[in-house]
Amino acid sequence: MSLSKTQTSFYRRLYVAQLIGTGTASVPAITRATGMPRRTAQDTISALAELDIHCEFEPEAGQRHNIGHYVIRDWGPIDPDWVARHAERLREALGYPPLPDA
């Protein structure tokens, strides 16, 4: 099945939100998990707000250079249980590699 640009964008946002929600919550971790370029990961995290998913960066105490991780504060209208149940299907549709502990 071929995804439209709209589907790809939507699925990517849902999958990145799921990764953040389950602890793969930094740009380097997301790029490792998906193979997407750093800029795409950053743009996708920023675009979560367009779905009313409230995501914030939490810097690690005592660290420099924006060391930290992202946290989903509110999933807005998105059902995180649905996303969790369908994460594997989203991953496969996007062509991302399996997670190491999956």
C-alpha cells in the first residue's frame, strides 16, 4: 500500500509521539529508532502541536547544550491507547526498522 503525503506525515507524527511516550524521547534516540534525518525528527516533534499533542523538552539538571528529553504532557484529541496498539502497523507503513527490544 502506498501512503499519501498526508498519511505519511500523520503516521510519522503519531509514531514519534508514541516513541516519546514510551521513552525514546530525544532527537538522537528518535533518529536511531527510525533512521529519519535529524531535521525531520526535529520538525516532526515541532509539528505534534498541529495535532494538539502537547510535547515539551525537559533539560537534564546540570547538563549543557540542550541535553534532555521530550515529554508528552497531553495527547489532545489523539487516543494514546489506539496509537500504542497500532504502533507496529504505523512503523511498518513508514518503513522504519523494528525497535531493538521489539
